[in-house]
Amino acid sequence: MTDTLPSLTQFRIEPQDNGLVHLVFDCPDRSMNVFSNKAIHELGQFADWLRASDVRGVVVRSGKPTGFCAGADLNELGAAYDMIVAAPAYERFDKAFNHFFPLGHAIRRMETSGKPVAAAIAGVALGGGCELAMGCHYRVATSAKHAMLGLPECAVGLLPGAGGTQRITRIVGLELGLDVLLFGRNLQGEDALNAGLVHEIVDEGAEVAAAEAWLLSDAAHGTQPWDQPDHRPAPHSESASLIETTRTRELARMLGHEPAPLAILDCVELGFMQYMDGAIRAEMSVFSRLIQRPEPRNMIRTMFMGKQAYDKAKRAGTIDDATEQAKTDVLQIVERAVESCPDLKRAGFLAQGADLQPVRSNAGNGFWFTSDSALLEAAQAISDQAAPVADTLDDSQKLLLDHMLAAEGIVPGYLGGLFGLKAACAAD
């Protein structure tokens, strides 16, 4: 192997005596691998090197005992959101596309390098980690319960933007793929094997040897099913009925407030009838519109960061009486507001279990209810009356409160609890 190895910090390239290399994902100073901007660009460097190298094949594995990869660096994602929305409106799409497409492009360059690539999955492979694994030609997972693959982005108001909406539906089929995308269903063990998401399940500790065995076998190849010479994209008629039925269901399920489920369906519908190179760009086009909206920012804060903080505090028994009392006080404020203005339920306040007619957002990048003066006035009243309650709490307590309000359907998650409600009312 005469090639000069690229200098990487988030990955290691470890040449083996058998002609293979291991690409080891091992972010320094982190307990779990995540796709930071640096890691994304290093994967692109590796993909370019791989194309020109004389290696026999690649094992992609983790250097962490905790998992394969947990997805995106959400702190950097928040900074990217701020950068995008700070730009003039006419520049935001290009900024979003150019910022976020490099991960999908790197995975695509790796899978079309002409070299067989096998993933050895010994822990969680979620979000971008699952997308990286699906970009490999062969996937080995262990039978351990923590070895799972999934695409949970919808739960935080986003969609998989590195080819996830395109590969999962082609690998496991449209119906199961939509379940993974829309409901955050994780697959592991025999379920992942039977679905075709992984090719082999082995005992913990045997995953690297199994990946190497495939790479060294006559069965090894460096071409995905969708890149075979005789592959043709599916006609729109094969997916249209299921997608439309699912769109109707999703619109009713979240009352039209959350754009991510509909955006995911747009990605699948637009991409399913294209070759992969066009499909991943169609996906990123939809992503680049979605990321400009406030719902992802709100849901990441409340339904991810807030949930993490809440789960940690609950395990430690440190959710204090002041935060619990604040939740009770806000619930009473919202109940009075909904009694006076029942249409607030259509905006998602106390709407769990309600039989309501869904609406579509028609307020640009804002929230639909802010264009209705009565609803906006009622929402503003909730924000104003709840402000003195929230102001008694520190920032960590406010984060817990917003998660609790959203998780219990008191204030809708797409608003990010009181934090996002105040911003939404102030914007209008």
C-alpha cells in the first residue's frame, strides 16, 4: 500500500496486513462519535483518498465502546441554523445546501469509490451514523441490545439529510422505511437482519472479523444495488398511493403544525423515482428549506436537549418542587385560555387526543396561527401570564419546564414550550 494516508483527527486509517484498511471513527474528547463539521469533511477526504488507493477494501468501525455514531453534533447544528437565518432570505437556501450537503456527498463518494466497504456495528448507529452504515456495501451488527440502527430526526423537527430518506426506503422497502423515518423506529438484531438493513448478525466482538471475512471473500463487491448497470428507478405509480395515504395520516396526526413529516414524504416521493445522485440532491433541497423554519430549532431544544436534561434529572431525583409547581401553574393558565378560546387546540395547546381538523401552515416561515388575530391574542395572553412563572426559574429549570410542557401536550413541542411561544408572539 503505497498511498500517502490523509491526516485525520476524527477518524484513524489503520492499514492491515491482508490488504484491507480500517476506517476507525473515534472523535477525541467525546464519549460518543458525532458528525461535527470537521468529521464530515474528513470523511470526504477519506473518500477521495479511497478512490485513488490500491486497498482491497474498507472496514468502517468505531473506536468507542459506546457505539458506532449517534448522529449530528447538535451544538454545531444550532450554530448553522443561526448562520442561515441571519443571512438575507435570498441567500438562505444556498447557504443551507452548501453547509449540509458535504456529509451526503462524502458518503456517496465512498460508496462509488469502486472499493468494497463493510460496516462493523457494535453499538448505536443513529441519524448520520445509520446513514454512514447504509452507504457501506455490507453491514454487520452484533446481537447486543445496544447495537441498533435508526433515523430519529423527525422527532426533533428535521429529516435525515445525508441520503437517509433515499437509502432506507430502497433497502427495507417503502412501508417499513416510512415507519423508520416518521416514527423513529429503531431496528436491531433479527429484525434488522430480516428487514435487510444488515446482512449479518454476530456475537459481540466478532463484528470486525465478520466484516473482514466478507471483504476478503469472492462475494465482496463495491457496487450498491441502486448503482447496478441494470437498475432503473421505480415509477411514481409504485409509491404514489402509499405516500398520499401516509401524508393524509401525518397531516391529521400532528394537525399540520410540524413540517418535518410532510418534508420527509416529499423527499421520498421526489427521490424514489430518481437515480441516487439526483435523489440525494432532491433530499438536500427539501432539507435546505426545512432547516430555515423555527420548528426544528424549537424541537431540538425542547424534545432533545430538554429530554436529555429531564431524563438525567429524573434518574437523579433532582426535578425540584419549583419546576413541578411551575408546570402546574402554566397548565392552569393554558386551561383557562383554551376555555376562552377553544380554537387554541387547533394550534396544539392541550390537543392530545382531540379530534381536530388539520391545517396547513400558510404563514411563510412563521406559524399559521399568528395570522389569525384571535388565536395570536390568546397565545400572547398565555405567554404574558406564564412569563412571571418562568422568570422565577433559572435556565436549566426553564429547559426542564419546556420539555415537561411539550411532552405532556400542554404547550406544543413545535413551539419549543414557553421559550418558543414567546418568540413566536414577539415576531408578530
